[in-house]
Amino acid sequence: MNQTLGILPNLACLKPQVSLQALTTFRVGGLSDWLALPRRQSEFEAVLAWAIAADLQITPLGAGSNLLISDRGIPGLVICTRRWRSTEFDDSGRVTVAAGEPLPTLAWKAAKRGCRGLEWAVGIPGTVGGAVVMNAGAHGGCTADVLVSATVLDSNLDLVQLTPADLNFQYRTSALQGGRRVVLEATFQLEPGHDPEVVVADTLAGLNQRRATQPYDRPNCGSVFRNPYPHTAGTLIEQAGLKGYRIGNAQVAERHANFIVNLGGATATDIHRLIHHVQGEVEARWAVKLQPEVKFMGEFPNL
């Protein structure tokens, strides 16, 4: 842990040496040197200013999906946004949402108001902030399709409003990855005026389809690999005979081969080794190198 931390901010939201397992959907990972769970902008500003002055690594964390945290943990400060929540709609279908709002919650709120545009988001286990950073998407829709702007707190502690062009959205990525900027809120433009019962029914149909085809019963991070167009990662993995393959208590899901599940007591190292094994087997058979969609945080053994 950094020994030149200066004066610690007197904040209840800041804790040292916290296990990150419960904050990730894989339910694995080591300790953070420091964890902050701010509820208001002043707390974001205070912990970010302290971490920058102490030259700490800063890692934003939302719902903890789409990532794998090392068993060795994450150095520096982890800022978890999941307690930072609010949603404001206007009559035009524009909605401004705090970064910690869960995507499924937002999708249901929009559907019940008769607003289309977020039906695809109902089954994604992430937050609004994470969706902006990752350009989250499913069923042919994605964050970039509906985002108007995102407000971030930058390393100068300035609030900056970014447009989709500023964010340089691409498939499951944006310009925000790997930096010290923290998403505080996002504004989306939806299509108002639809029959709420119809939008709710369509949203529920999408959720039921995901539940029928994806392993919701076990801890997982969502899709592990990007789809290598024109193929799908799941098809290549399944045809390589890897469904059900396991290392330790990490297993390629039987229900959908592009998911890895924690059977109980898996380590991040188990999962990391399984990802590497799947890549190698698929490349040997199909000459396709699968690229991870999951983000690796912390140090992992060389394989």
C-alpha cells in the first residue's frame, strides 16, 4: 500500500483493505487497497482529489460485471458507483441517469413510461456508468445508439460533458477505458409515446429469451469473448467440444458456451486459465483468436 497518502478524507464511504468478491458478478477477486462507495458528488470529488494527490491508481467499478479481478486484488483506490443513483425523465423521452443506476432497472422504468430504446438492456447485469464506458449492448442495440451525453469527473476535478463523438464508441469499448475519468451521469434519448403494456411485454420477452439461453443460475461476468464476425464466439467454442470443460471450479457453461460460470469456490486464476485454454483450443481448430470482452483487473500469472 502507498505510504505517502497525505491526509485521509474523513468519509464513511472510504474503507481500506476490502474484499472485492461481493462487488463482482463472478464472485472472485482479492482485496482493494482502498474502496470508496460515494453517495454524492462531494464524496466523489473528495476521494478522487485525495487519490490523485497520493498518486494512487484509480479504478472505477460499477456492478462488477464484464470483468475479472485478480486474486491478488487491485492496488490504489477502487471507486464503486453503485450507490450513486437517480433517474429523471422529461416528456420528450430524454432521461438523465446517475452512473450507479442498474441498467435493468432503467430499462423497466423506460418501458413502464412507454419509452422505447432500452429494451435490449433489461438482461445486462451492469450500471449506467459501466454501459457508457463499455458501450454495452445486446440484441442488436447498444449504448451508443441512445446516448446524448455523459458527464464525467476528470483528473482535474472538473465536470466535463462528453458527446458520443468524444467517447469514440466502438464495439464494447470507448475512450473512457483505462483512464482516471469517472462517469457521474448519462443522458439518453428514447422514443416516448408508445403503449406501456406493449413495451413492457417486449422487454419481458427479451429478458425471458436471455434467461432461457444464458446461465443466470451461476455467478458469471456475462459474455467472455467478443463475437468474431461473421461467427459467434459461443458457436466456435461449442463446436470445439468445450461446453462443460472446467479448470478447478470454473466451467464453460453448458447453457451457452460464451459464458464461464463459477461453480462455487472458483478462483480468478481458475477462470483466467480457462479463458486462456478456450482461446488456444479455438485457435487450433478454427484459426480464430478469440478476443476477450471481459476486462482483466490486477495481476495474473503468465500463461
